[in-house]
Amino acid sequence: MHLFWMLPTNKRRAGLMTFGIIISLVGPARAFTAYVSNEKSNTVSVVDTEKMETIKTIKVGQRPRGIELTKDDKYCLVAVGDDDTIQVIDTKRGEVIANLPSGPDPELFILSPNGSLLYVANENDNTVTIIDMEKRVRLGEVQVGVEPEGMGISPDGKILVNTSETTNMAHFIDTDTRKIVANVLVDSRPRFAAFKSDGAELWVSSEVGGTVSIIDPINRQVVKKINFGIPGLRSEAIQPVGINITKDGKTGFVALGPANRVAVIDAVTHEVKKYLLVGQRVWHMSFTPDEKYLLTTNGLSNDVSVIDVASLKVIKSIQVGELPWGVTVTKQ
């Protein structure tokens, strides 16, 4: 007989209760669902993050790229650039149920913090479109630089940032007046913009410039630039695109395109800590809500790499559609 069962009844009961508490605290890993836009196959892959496999493929419009879930996870929004619209996927039914009125060639977009407004970068007419999510109508637009793409919004929702690839600027837009209040010059071909969760910094990736600019959102000035260097790779092959920063503001991840790596950055000192080898032409990324995993879209290998955030190791490759571009993960 195990010594545990020789203990007095009250001690066994206490031990079992403690054991039960430990089990409840550890618990099984939560399962989330990821949605991946496949630019070439005109589909969205649905990925189970517990099984780590694609469980469904949804047919969408032409050239899907930007993708994001609504705040309640009921709908998945996907920009179908060649159809000049944002399609709405009902996540329960797994099918497209509506179209939102964007401008021509929508690429990236972002929801306001409360989810009521959608801001869309329209690459072909140099505008940011504003859409009312409840009424699903277009409220207006803001004229920005040439080839707008990256979209970021401050945690309080007061400042919207758009990056224009050809103008090489980050445009600061007041969401109340819908006017540009500042233009910050960055390196060539800015592709993405991300605020830290406390709003203290804005990170902007420059694909051709090969840098990430750290911008002070108050003074609206570049305070530092992060550079990258990988032994054996030409600098032209290192092209920063997607950016994700942990909620605690301590670690940043930058997708480096054809370098096939994700850079891990100390987000306090802005120093590169290491490079993680993922699939081919890594483009965009998304955390699971618990930040246990970071999923990357790898366009030329048609897969998603799963990074274990705690160990900073790539633990899985999941096959998806052709030319995966964007990824978003359910919040609950």
C-alpha cells in the first residue's frame, strides 16, 4: 500500500484537496482557433491550436491578405484586395455572410479598441476608409501617403497610425477629427505598425530599409532604429514586416520575410536577442491569447510555424493554403 493511504483521514483529505488545487491551477492547455489568409489560393485556413492542424478551409474572394477577428470572435474579417472589399466570415457557420464597403485594394486594417469602427488601408487610392461595424456602412475616409498599408491604433483609440510604403512615412491621425496631425519619416517601404500595450512606443517595420523604427508617440519622433544581421545572409534578404510585442512590453518579435527568420528582441533595450528559423518568406504573426504560442505565416512554404514563446523554440509546422499572408487567433 502507498504510504499516502496510511496517513490519518484528515491529512489524506487535506492532501487530496491540495492536489486538486494544483490540478485546477495547471489544467489542460486552452484550445484556440487561428484563421490564416491564403493570398494565392483565395481561401482562409482554420487551424486548431491544440491539435496543431488545419481543420477547415473557407473559400473567400480574390487575393485575401489582412485578417482580424471581431472583439467577440463571432466574425472573422478578411481583406480581399482584388474584389475591393472586406468580407465577413461567420466563425460558427464557417462561411462568408457579408461584405464591408472598403476602398480599392484593401490590404491591412485595424479595429478601434471597442470594436465599433474599422479602419482600412486602401493601397490603390491612398486612403484610409472608416467603417461603422454595427451598421456596416462607410463613414468617411482620410487621405494619406502613397501605397498605404500598415495600421496601428493607440490603446486609448485616440491616435490611428498608417504607414505609406512609397511615401516612407508613418501618418498620425486624430480619430476624433479624422485629420493627420503628424508625419514621421522612416526607412524605405514601411509595412507594419504596432503600439506597445501601454502606448509608450510605436514600432514601424521598413521592409526595404531593413529596420524597425521605435517612435515616441507623444513627441512623434524616431528615438531608435533596430538593425538586423544574420551570418551568411545578404542584408537585402533581411526584410522586416510583421511585428508582435508581448503584453508586458518586454519582448518583441519581428518577421524578416525572405530571411526565413523571426527576430526576438528585448523590447526594453531594443537589442536583438536571437533569430528563430521558421518557414520560407515569413510575413505576419499572431499570439494565442495566453501568449503561449506565436504563429507565423510562411508564404513560400505554404505553412504556419508555431513558436513556443517561453522556450523561444519552433515546435511545429502546420500546412495551410497557398501563399499564407495574415493570421489572427480567437480571444476566447
